[in-house]
Amino acid sequence: MLEMALDKITLRQRFDHVRALAPRLALVALAAMVSYLIARYFVGHSQPFFAPISAVLVMGVTAGRTVKRALQLAFGVALGIAVADLMVRYTGVGAWQLGLVIFIVMCVVVFAGGDQLAVNQAAASGVLVAILAIPTDPHGFSRLLDILVGSGVALVFTLVLFPLNPSRLAKDALHPALNQISISLCKIADALESGSSTQADSAVDAARELEHGVEPLRAAAAVSDETSRMAVARRGQLGTVDRYAYAVEQVTRVQVSVVSLARGASAALRQGNTVPPTVVAGLRDLAEAADHVAASVTDKKERDIARVAALRAATAASAALDHTRNLAVSIVVGQVRMIANDLLRATGMSLEEARHALHTKPGGDDDAVIPLEPHSHDPQGLHDEIEAARPRDKA
């Protein structure tokens, strides 16, 4: 919220953001209401405070993280409530009791394997118990039952009644990541085309932002995979989700490789090297391939477009080796080919299929181009591979 407040986001964009999240927010509110009604009228608790609270917490976590994380949070809060209730029965309430309850609750949850979020929520629950509890209340442990009711309702909502669409979740995460990759590749191409080291440095800064998207992309893929396997209503999407997960694995490699590519391009320009225009053309082809990868998971036509563009990029970049033996330029060529390899795999190719595709010159001459090993970042090793990639003279 603070980031949104500081960023220059229009009122229209804020309303669009609320509209996009409104269905999920309504489900969280509904889960809180249902858990309250169950705890109040079926279990018989007059003030089931913790039932809706736990429902909100667990629903909020499962909306963007794995169910395992939600279960861990529910367990941590329940354990914190139980420990706090037990301690209050014997120590009473007060300032020193509050500090002792928080300390013991956090220690117990850490010992049980809870992460930072679970520890914090358990401590917060312990604070509420230590302040609001009545030591002689015979129904103190009803709070633990409320936690279980709220968590149970949230999990039923998440896994049975209203599960997320795992395919859409993966696609919605993959598309913007690839869009940023495409933009970064175009910026690198523009810098090389203009020969401007300033533009190259700007391209490096833009590429570095891709590294921040690696973990969120992996997290979205994990939630998508887990939902498709645990939510009965989404089992039919297992195959599609597996293809998205495979694509995400390759795209996260591309995100890292583009940073290395940007740095290599910047270094080449700072050293005063002229990068052949075929490399620039290859970068633009890579950007085109990235634009089609997300849709290629489910669309054969998009898949073919992405593969052709990636292969065209590798071929164009390799052609630069006919014009220069400069190491800095050769490293850029190597990075282009590695990214092309990963984008081919993101469209569903296996490692061997991608290598063979890069090995084959358009037109069928299998001996014309030798593939680079993907993700080889050692400069000398990369230089040797690039020399091996040069088209061989036929006898």
C-alpha cells in the first residue's frame, strides 16, 4: 500500500486494482462470516473472536502462497493460542506475564519449525490471549477450537469450493515476466545499435530489475502446481500446469542470463568494440520470441512463432563470428545463444531437442552450426565454445 501511495498511480488504476481483487476479497469476507456462524451457532461459543480472524489469515496466505504455508501459519497460531491459554491459567495477566507469554510462545513455535510469519502471528495471538483472557475462565481453550474452525473453513474455501485457477495464475505471472524480458532485450539492442555506453548502462539497470522477478515467478508456479494437485476441482489442469511450470523454470534462467547479456554488451561498448548488426538483429528476434512464449504453452501457432524467432536469433548472432574474433563480442553472441536455448525449452522442447535445433542450420545442414552449452559463464570456456560454433569449412 505504501508503494502504491508513493508511486504515480492514477485513480483509474487504483479502481482497476480493487476491481481485480474484489472477488478474492469477497471470498475472504465470506469465509470469515461462515467461520463465525459455525463457531457461534454450531459450536456454541458466545464470542468466537478467533474463528473469523484465523479464516482471514489463512485465506490471505493461500491467495498468494502455498497451502503448506497456510497450514504452517494455522498450526503456529493454534499452537500459540494453546500455549498462551495454558500459561495464563497459571500465571494470570499483567505486564510481566505478557512478556513471558510472548517469549514462550515464540520459542515453542520456532522449535516446532514455524517460519517468521507463523512466529509473528502466534505472538500476536498470544498477546490477545494474555490481555483479554480471564484466568478463571473454564472455557479458555475454546479459542483453540475457534482457530481450528476458522482455518478449516478457509482451507475448504480454498481447496474445495473456490480454488484458484492454477493455469491462469501461472500464465498471469509468466506473461509480465516475459514482457519485461522482451523490453530489456530491446533496450540492449538499441544500445548496441547506437553504440551508446550510456544507453547500455541504462539497459543494465533495466535488466537488473528482472532478478527481482525470479522468486515471485517461482512462487506463483509453486502455488499453481500445488493448487492443481490438491484442489479436486482443478485436477484436470495438471498437464497444462506442468507445462507452465517447465516454462517458468526456463524463463527464470532467462531472467538471470539477460542481466549477464546486458553487462556483456555494456563492456563491449566501453572497450570501443563494434558489435556487428547481425547481433542486434538477433536480440530483436529474441525479444519477439519472448513475446510469444507465454501463449505458446497452450497455443501451437504461438509456439511455432516463438521457436522460429528464437532459432533466427541464434543464427543471426552466430553470423557475427564471421566478422570478428573479439572476445567481448563473442561473449555477447554466446549469451544470445544461451537465451535462445532457454526460450526454446520454455516452449516445451527438451534439452536435447533445443540443442539439436540450435545445431541445425535452417535449411537442414546439421554440420553448419554447433550449439553452445547453456549457462556456461566461464569466459575462457565460453570463448572455446564460441570458436567451436564457427561454421566449419567443408572439404
